[in-house]
Amino acid sequence: MHVIRRKGWEIPESQVTPEAVAMNRRSLLKGVGAAGLMLAGGRAAMANDPAPTDNLHPYARNAAYTVEREITPEAITSRYNNFYEFGTSKGIWGEAQALKTRPWTIKIDGLVEKPMEIGVDDLIAAMPREERVYRFRCVEAWGMTVPWSGFGMKAFLDLAKPLGSAKYVRMETFLDPRQAPGQRQIWYPWPYVEAVTIAEAANELAFLVTGIYGKSLPKQYGAPIRLALPWKYGFKSIKSIRKITFTEERPKSFWEQLQAAEYGFWANVNPEVAHPRWSQATEEVLGQNRRIPTLLFNGYGDYVADLYKGLEKERLWA
Ligand SMILES: Nc1nc2c(c(=O)[nH]1)N[C@H]1C(S)=C(S)[C@@H](COP(=O)(O)O)O[C@H]1N2
Ligand SMILES: [Mo]
């Protein structure tokens, strides 16, 4: 009989249904060891679908965004992912290779001057590309530091041209249960949805990610394009974006639909506000087996604290 002992930071985002609990246990039992077998079983090794923008990498590093922390090695972050579309364990990198990332278009609609659909490579080619080293803090109390390649969401807004009436940016992940076995678990509200205010999207830190470690984004990180919001808990950083919609009303996110009491809209990192089921005071440094104190806004308060002036009555922290 296997006894799986989870570390504190391995508590899944949500165990809202008995099914979710059972599934999670099963995938943990399969565990990392099974990933190698799966490869032997014929699933393509970590090879991305070739893209015309692959050779634009590496993007030049923007020295304005560096951090005091050591970059987490690729060998660690590429084998420890959260991508519920492919299963609830952290070992889904093998399963995620089934995701077909080209051709890939992004639909831009809602309150914009002109709704459009754009090929991801056309978008990448048109944007001001750069690399940024960001901290990343998951709500499960682990953190990593990674060099993301991409472009500021502000540049994207300039292209999309939202109307003055738009207050929120709603982002949606692909929906294809044939590719993503997790999406056959009908008790989750697929597709994955996340949203930010226009002001948050326009903040210089909000970053659309198309690569990591100086190359195109491997599938398990949310290829071909995902978000990075380094001052918010990781679940806000939606992966594999297919649709971006500008709205007047605040959209409900995937996690908010599942468990609003635990995963709110704002989800800013705050060491002093505990998750209902665990403390947020410290975080596990991924791959280092040690904990460090968590920082307010994950250390990005100078950039973002002003966004929340006057919103003190809102539940800003979880
Ligand atoms: N579509 C989608 N996006 C997602 C998730 C997911 O399950 N599906 N998980 C979120 C969570 S909880 C985290 S911590 C990060 C993990 O990103 P990483 O695997 O690149 O570390 O992705 C976020 N974006
Ligand atoms: Mo997370």
C-alpha cells in the first residue's frame, strides 16, 4: 500500500468535490515516476510544434526587471506544473505534450473598436518583445523565479483598442476535451477563465508570455501564449489563451466559480492574509527544500500598490 505524504505546499488549489479529491490522489499515485513510462509509450518527447516565431528567441532581457532571487532551473519548473486541463497533479508535463499549439489564433472581442481574430505568430511578430525575470508565487505557498519572454500587456491593449466603456479584460483558455483529458471532468467549469481590470492590464508588469529560458514556451507552461501577473497568486496567470474579451461587468474566473470563498477576483499576494486552509506567510522555494518569507504584492508593491487605492473595502488579497 502506498502512502503518499504531501508537503504542505502540495495542497491542491481546490478539493471542492469528492471526485476532485479522488482524482488528485490517483494522479499523485501515478506520480512523476510514470511520466517517463508515458514517453516510452509513444507520446512525443518535449518537442514544441514548430512555429515561424521560434527563431525570434532569445528576446533581449530588460534589465529593469531583475530580482535578487536565483533563477529556478528549467529542470525543476518544467516538471512541476499546474495545468488542470491535463490533470490535477503537478506531474502533467508529459500529458500536456498532447496540446496542439499551431495553428493558433486569438479572438479579440467585446467592447473593442474592431473585433478581430489574429494568428499568434502575427501577434508575436508585431509586439515589442523582451525577456523579464519575475518572481512567481502560487497560492499553494510555493514560489519560483523565471525568465519569461513576451511583451507587455499594455502593447497588446494598444493593438486591441478597447472602448472607453470597457472595464475588464476577460481571458479564456482553449476548450478541447479530446486533447485535454482534464476537460472531460465535467464538474469543472471549463474553459479556464481569468480576468483583470483594464488598469491592471495596462500596468507595466502585466506580461503576455510566449517563451521561457530564452526559447518558445514549452507546452506544459501554457503554450503558445499565457499571462504573467507577478504580484498576484499564480492562478490569475492563465495559460494557453484563445480569447480575450473586453467587458463592462466583472467576469467570474474558473476558480471563483468553483470556490469563491477561497479564490477571489483580486488575489494579490499578501503574507498577512492566510488562505482559509493554510498560511501565506512563507513559501517553499521550488527545488530548494527551504522556505522564505513571502513579500507583500510578491515584492512588486512599488509598481502596483496605487492600483488598489480606494478599493480597501474589496477583498484584495485572496
Ligand atoms: N488554463 C490554465 N491556466 C492556469 C492553470 C490551469 O490549471 N489552467 N493553473 C494556474 C496556476 S494555479 C498556476 S500556479 C500557474 C502555474 O504555471 P506553471 O505551470 O507555468 O508554473 O498557472 C496558472 N494558469
Ligand atoms: Mo497555483
